[in-house]
Amino acid sequence: MIHRLKALAPAALAGISLLTLSAAYADDVKLPPTMVVTAYDTGTAGFNIAVGVGKMMKDKYGTDVRVLPAGNDVARLAPLRAKRAAMSAMGSGTYFAQEGVFEFGTKEWGPQPLQLVLSSVDCNAGSLGVAKDTGVTEVKQLKGKRVGFVVGSPALNQNALAILAFGDLKQSDVKVVEFSSYGAMWKGMINNDVDAAFATTITGPAKELETSPRGIIWPPLPPGDKAGWDRVKKVGSFFFPHVATCGAGISKDKPIELGNYPYPIFTSYGSLPADEVYSITKAMITGYDAYKDSAPGAAGLGADRQTKNWVVPVHPGAAKALKEAGQWTDAQEAHNKELLKRQQVLATAWTDYGKSNPSSDDKAFLEGWMKARAAALAKANMPNGFEQ
């Protein structure tokens, strides 16, 4: 029976210091007796996988892992930034936070020095799930339909726009319906408040929609449609073609050509000590067999299944553990160093922008920052990723 992990309210985490707690010892892995991990809402793939990893850490190392569900990327990262959580099971919001764009282009945030621990790519995919009763079978047929957005979650919203781009559709071509959280958005799918929403195919809410009167369909993104994929990449550079063989309405016998990126992405701040991240990563690598079947998608966390040379750097502590596992190369190390340099360029640009007396108006502040960001990256001969 899966160990029940209690979700802590943020206020209850205030007294936890990951750096001062005495460590539990097993092999050469040293973990704190209590560790907090943030994730998507209860029942989602990211939450379920985090629970599976937490059970392994409890059984093998005696560490109580508390999984804190949060409805958007800002809420998931706030406990990490406040040093009340060690890592988060994130999605593509990891990249947006690093770049300081969308909801992270505010005075309160800016570019965040996030670094990867381990991430998952498995039999699932990430795309727009569509209510079957709409009659939609192709992405382009979503024109005029209701598409769910989550307030404060640039990852989900930008991902939805990237999938719409495959069908040559923009935000103005659909009716955006905003929700307070990922869970609320998918409840809206079941309640017929919205027609399409972004998710990983193995998420619990997608399964609920599949068994509801509305049903579910995933419009395909065939890799042979080069023009469609070129449009996807312009909006979501982190996506790649992927054949999904598991999920709501999907099986090995009924695969669907969709898109994907690593999810969940276990992410920490670069400021978390390398020895601590090394221990967390090594525990996840050596304890893999204990959790790989705990939840759909967990098997993708295998050391030999890591996405190489992605758009966010791997934490040096995690890189050390991967190297010991024979899953780290000199080419990856060189790529990683360039990504770390990118974070330094962005941090300097943010500091300089703050000194330039930027507008107090939120929209004007973001516009000014995006221009300053673009100029700094161009000067460093680095790609923008978000052309204005």
C-alpha cells in the first residue's frame, strides 16, 4: 500500500531548513529526515510520480517526503525560492522561469537560476486533450472552440498555444476560458465549460474525462507535417515529435503521433548545495526499481532515459550522480556550461534593468524587460527563444 504523504500548507513549511536538519544515512547517500517537494495538483502525473519517489525515499532512507500540490508554476516555485522545499516536479514552466518570461517577467520574479535533477520521458505525451463530443479530430478544427487557460501558469498556456500552432491557429482563433488551476480546468472539461485543455496523456483528470459522457480524443501531430511542426517549434521550442503508447484512450495497440517534452522535470535552485542534490539524485537513480512502476510515467526517470542537452542546465550535483551512473559525457558537460553562462547573462540583464528605473506599470515593465533581455542575449550571441 502506498505510503500516505501529507501535503503541507506553505505556512507550515516556514520552520523547515533543509540545510540544518541532521541527515539519514544509507550507503553514501545523505538525505534530510524531512523533505518537501512541490508538484501539480493532486491526482496529476507529476504529483503521483513525486509520491512514488517519496515512498522509495521513506522506505530506503527513512526520509519523510511531503508532496505539496500547487495549481500553477508561480505557486510551485515560491516554496523553493523561500528555501522551504528542495525541489519541484515541474513542466515546461521550468524553462519559462529560467528565461524570466510571461508570469516570471514581473518585478517579483525575473529569471530564476533553476537546474535539473532528473526528468521523465516515457510512453506518454503532452498535448491538447479534446472532448470527443465536439466532433474535433484535427487540431485545425479547434478554431472557434473553447480552450482552457490557467491563470499564473505560463507553461500550460504556452503549451496549448504551441499545439494550436500545429493547426495554424493563434489565441485569437479560439475562445480562451480561464481557470484558477490545472485541476479546475479539467473539471471544466467534464462539466462542459471548455472543449480542450493541455495535459500529459497519463494525467488522472484525462482518464476521468475519458470515462465521462463527453469522452476524450487527442488530435494527432504527425511528424511528416513539417510546416505544422515548424510552427510548433516557434511557440514551444522544447517540444519534439513523440509516439504516445499510453494514456487516456491510448494504448500500444492504438498509438497516437503527438508531441512531448520531459515531464515531470524534477527541478531545484542552483543555490541548493551540490552534495544535497547529489544525494537526492543518487537516491532516485539507485532506488529506481522501487518506484518505476508506482505511477504512469515514473519509468521515464531512469538515468539512461534522460533528455540530453535540453534548454535548462543540469545541477552539478545531479551531473555528478549521472556521471557515476555512466550517463554523462564531455559533450553534455560543455553544453551544460553554456546553459549556466546563459543564466548568468540573464541575471546580469535583470539586475541592470532594475537599475534603469523601469515603469511601475506591469505591462510596460514586462515590455521593457523583454527588450532588455533580447538585447543582452544578442550581445552574448545567444538565441532569444521568444522573438518579439
